[in-house]
Amino acid sequence: MEENCSATGGVSGIYYLREQPELLEIVKKLPRSIESLKMVDGFGSKKSEKYGRSIVDLINKFYEQAK
């Protein structure tokens, strides 16, 4: 994650990464694995590999806290 921050001028990769339609799709589908993230419109292998772990970890943390 720190690598993403320095590469984007201090902006975290998760917040920098996508346009609103893609973020809305993530919220609708709440993918809990990188494979399921690839099913979100706009996320192929490349974006999923680059940002997927951070996104999936955040979603899984949400689910854990909601228990």
C-alpha cells in the first residue's frame, strides 16, 4: 500500500484507483476474493492484481466487524 501512496503522490491506491461507476459496482457486489473482484465491470486481471488485495481485505474487514 505504501508503494501505491508514493507512486500517486501520497494518495492511497484504494481511494485513487477508480472512477465512481466502478466503485458503485464494488459496493453492489462486495467481492470477497480477487476472483470475484474480476467479475466487477472495469476490473480485469491487471487491475485486480494491482488493487485487488487491498479492496478485498477492506471488504472482508467490513464483514468481520459487522458480525
